Amino acid sequence: MPTVPSTPAEIIAQLPSSFAKAKDSGDVLFFPSTVHKHSEFGVEWEITLCPALQNKPPLPIPHFDAAADAKLANGGKKFDPFAPPYVPNLHIGELKDEQEGDEYVILFNKFSVVPQHILLVTKEFHSQTSPLLPPDLVQTYRLIAAAREAGKKFFAFYNCGDNSGASQPHKHLQLIPTIEDGPPIEKLARKTPIETLDRPFSLQSLPYANHVRRLPTHLPTVSLEEQEPILSRAFLSLLDLALSTYRRDPASDDQKHNITLSYNVILTLEHMHIIPRKAETHTLAETGENLSINAMGFAGCLLVKSEREFEAVVKESVGTILENVGCKSIHEQQCEGACSM
Ligand code: AMP
């Protein structure tokens, strides 16, 4: 069996040729789309219109319950697309965290709207409801840094929990190329002044709670040993805030009893964002259809499947949609403790 690339640089270098091969062989299904810009809150949102997705084959029904997870972990029969044997044309690399020993496979997203969209999947089964661990963060950051080194711009995201927009229960982060320097939301983060790197801040012009940490500029070039505590501390501080935001969201009693936090993580070379979630879908007033939102939506990239849906989103406004599936910001109160600005 041929060896697969096993360093971030090797994985990034062979993405164009491997993607062409996977697409030509039919192992990656590519859905052409058009991107439309839409301005709100000082962000140039990208709304991707992809009518071809209406023909996407239905995916297995998602489940996030512990019993089903345990069944998968114990070799149960429920289909897991991220478990071996891997489809050779989708399996484009493997990474091992030298410090912790955790192993990952890198797969192409089989259903591709953006070319070269990849997934970093834990080799062993872990649940998509579990928080990111230091090796998850380090290996993801190394891939983004290797891409930048090769002149390519990628960002990463993680959809965690029932309300996050995730569809697969096996732990996976996703990396996606961008034409501009980061996703649309990144521009707002970049131009937000902060007093110190040590504290979380918030993009306060947005109508939903979001928690952000700026990462040190030298982070892409330092050793793994140095990257790990910086990324881990940033993640834990944001997760803490996301949990306190979620708990204080003025939602129904049912909601409050559901103590499992769902959230989206967006990771760039410069920032880590966490957005707590109270709902997975927004029902469009115009069409009555449910629009599922994941981390891509909060990164500034929404996906619609028809002109009708596109018009409904613009009419209703991106802000209203994200506000309905996110939480109410309590940044001011949180700032009395430990925030920047
Ligand atoms: P999420 O929906 O956030 O859980 O992300 C899972 C991603 O995996 C989706 O974008 C799917 O398109 C993709 N996916 C589903 N099945 C497969 C598969 N068999 N191989 C590779 N990617 C897949």
C-alpha cells in the first residue's frame, strides 16, 4: 500500500493534484456554485448559491447521543464515513501529534462546494460533542500555517454539539481555502482594537454573542511545545465564556435544562472565535424552510440552495438569522471580570 503524506507541508503540497484526481474519479462530488456579496454590520457576507446541492444524496441521519457514540466506539454497525477503510482518493494524509501521540487522518470532503475542502478526523472514534483537545488545535493550526507557508490561505472550523450544524458524530475539524485573507468575519476581528493579547474580546457590532482571542503574530513559526499552551488556553478561556453566555441566554426552560453546550469554533492564523449556539436551524419567514447554520455561516459564508432561498435570506437579513441561532451577548457583564476592551 503506498504511503500517504504525513507532514502538513506534504499534505498541503499535493492538494491540487489529489483533488483533481478525486474529482475526476467521481470519489469527490463537486457542486458548482456562485458567490454573492452582501453587506451588513460592516461585514461583507458571502452567500453561496448552489442549486446543484438539491441533488445531493441524503446523508445518514445525524445522532449525537452517548449510546450511539458508544456503539460506534465499540465497533457497532452504524455507518461511520470517517472510519476505515478509507476511500484511497479521499484519504490524502495522516498526522500524529508527537507530544500526545494522537493520530489523525486527512480526508477530502466528499461533497465539495469549495475545491480542496479537507477534514482532519481523529483516527480513533471520538465524539463530535467533545471539546477540542490540545493536539486537535495544534495539528489544525500546523496545517493552516503550512498552507500559508506555501502561499495558500486556509481557515479551520469545528461544529460541536447538537445545535452546531454538524452532520457527523465522529470528531472532525474542517479546513477550507479562502480567496481573501481569511473568512469575511476575520476582517472585523483584525480591525478590532484590543488592550492585551491575554484576554478575550468580542465583535460587538454583531447581533449575537461571539468570543474571540487574538493569537500572537509569531505563533505560526514557534515550536509545537510553545504553540500548544497558547492555543489550549485560548480555547479554554473562550469555551468558559461561551458556556456562561449560553447559560444566561433568555431561552425557554427546556433550553436551560439542556446543559450540553453547542458551539462553533473558527480558527485562523490570527484569531480563535467561539460562538455559542441555541438552535441549529432558522426558519425563513418568507419560505417556511429551515436553513441549517454551521460555523461557516458565522465565519461569514452562508450557503443556499435556490434563488428563492437566497432572496429570503437577504430579505430577512443575515443578522436576524444568525441572532436566532446564536445567543444573546452578555459581553458587558463578562467584561467586568476578564475581557479586553
Ligand atoms: P459536518 O456536517 O459539519 O459534520 O461536516 C461533515 C462533512 O463531511 C460534511 O461537509 C460532508 O459533506 C462530509 N462528508 C459526509 N460524508 C462523507 C464521506 N463519506 N467522506 C468524506 N466526507 C464526507
